[in-house]
Amino acid sequence: MLRFGRAESLVGVMLAAVIGLSGKDAPLAMVGGGFEATAQWLGLAVFVLVCVGFYRRVLAAAR
């Protein structure tokens, strides 16, 4: 069984091979560059929701 450090290196090598063979900067991208602003706002919203969820869970556990 591979340890985490070795598996991570193998994934990096495989990703580099995909990038090199395709000739594109982001061959695995699922959306175009026009989604960047929306993605940033969605990321912020998810981050805030996760923080609120953790906060509520910690408060509930403290009672």
C-alpha cells in the first residue's frame, strides 16, 4: 500500500503528464474563465456557511 507522500507525488506526475500532453494550462477545467467571479462568490458563501455550521455545532456541544 502506498503511503500518502508517495501517492501525492504520483498524482503530481500524472497531472504534469496530462498538462504536457494536452498543451493546455488547465486541461481538467470544467468551466470557462467567465465563471471566475461567480466561483469566488460561491466559495465565500460556502466558507461562511461552513463556519456558521461549526460555530453552531461547538455551541451545541458546550451545552
